[in-house]
Amino acid sequence: MADMINNSRLSNGVRAAGLMRRALTEALFISKNRRAFGQRLIDMPLMQRQLCKMAVWTEQARTMVFQTAQALQAFDQDSSKRPLARILTPLIKFRACRDARKVTGDAMEVRGGCGYIEEWSDPRLLRDAHLGSIWEGTSNIVALDVLRAINRESALPALRQHIEALLEDGLPVSAELAELQQSRLEAAFAFAEKSAHSDDSAVARQVASALYNVVTLAAMRWEAKQAGMPMRARLADMVLVHRLSARDPIDQPDMTDEGLVQWLAASV
């Protein structure tokens, strides 16, 4: 039963990642080809910001799919690898499925009123995205399962060891962000450990989100070097600044990355 749940939660993550990628692709196509006020939508600052946010969440999910699949494969071959697989499966189920609801909704908005009409793919993507957060454990249940994995499976040390290995073999963070990255990593693990051991279930969602972001950040840095995909490092920087760091709602750092926008535009 446990093996079935693990694989089912991975399949939910794959599904969420696929829905986000399709939604983002649709949004990119529209933004490149639709013009308003004499400009393409993709050349407008607000649209660029929106597309960058969608891309970060989409690419995080894709990265987490590979991390979780590799962990489950390792567990199949060596039972001592269970703790890592045990925590990654609820993490991807929780955060990727929730992010898919936002990304598909934003993609519908990019298409405008037509995006609401059933003749287009957007309504189906949005409708299906909501299902991911419901079956195989709702968001609250899955977030609580992250705390159980920490308490019952001693999964946190295994996760930290895995993340440190990814960072060691990955593209180094810039000097400008090195101190911030280290402080955010320490804070995420300290928060997770304290919350799990104090049985503070009210913050389970925050713990799950923090750990998901830490894993994807490290894995993206690994991909940047080992897979020869330097853009993954820029995505990791955006995860660090915009998803792992405290933000002033009035004075937020710019979410737009010109290089990322150009990369996105070239991908469709």
C-alpha cells in the first residue's frame, strides 16, 4: 500500500508538471503573437513578470519530478534509501499540485476572455489542475505527512544530505547571493525540525513549501552544471529570492529576468 501511494503521488507530480508546462506553452504562444497598444504582450513588463513567475513554478515541478523518481528508484534497489523517498513524495504532491492551480489560472488570463471558453485548452487544464490537490490526499493531509516523515522516518537528515550533495556537485551560487542562500537553507531546516518535533501541525504547509523550494533550488543548481543547462541556475536564484526569502509586499524585488524572458520566448 505504501509503495502504491508513493508512486501515485509521483504520478500526481508528473501530471501537475505536465499541466503547467502545457499552460505555460499556451501562454507563451499567445503572448508572442497577440498585440495590444502597438506591442506584443511578451514585450510588456507586467506580462514578462507574470510569465517569469509561471516559468519558475513550472520548472520547479519538472525538477522535482526527476528528483522524486530517482529517489524512488534508489529505494527500490536499496531499502536504506527509504527516508529520502518517503519525504520527497508528499513534497511533490503538495506543492507541485497547488502551483499547477495558479499557473493554469494565470495562463487562462493571458488568453483573455477566449481562455474561459471550452473550445480552448485552458478550461480543461485549470479544471484538471484542481483535482491534483484533492485526490490521493488533500493538501492538508499531504502537508501533515511531511511532518510524519520527519518524525517517524528520520527523513530530514537524509534530505539535508541529499541537498548538500546536489549543491556540492552543482553550479556555485554567485557571491552576491551566497550568504542569503546559506541562511535560507539553515532557516528552512531549523523551521522544519522545530515544527515537526513540537507537533505544530498548524505550520505543516509552510514546512512543506520551504522544503520543496530548498530541494528544487539545489537540484536546479545541479542541473545547471551536470546537465549543462546554465539557465537552471538563474531559475534557482529566483527560487531563492522570491520563494525562500521574506518579502516586503510594498517593496518587492523585481521578478522579471530579461534572460529568462528571452529563453522562454525561444522555447515556443
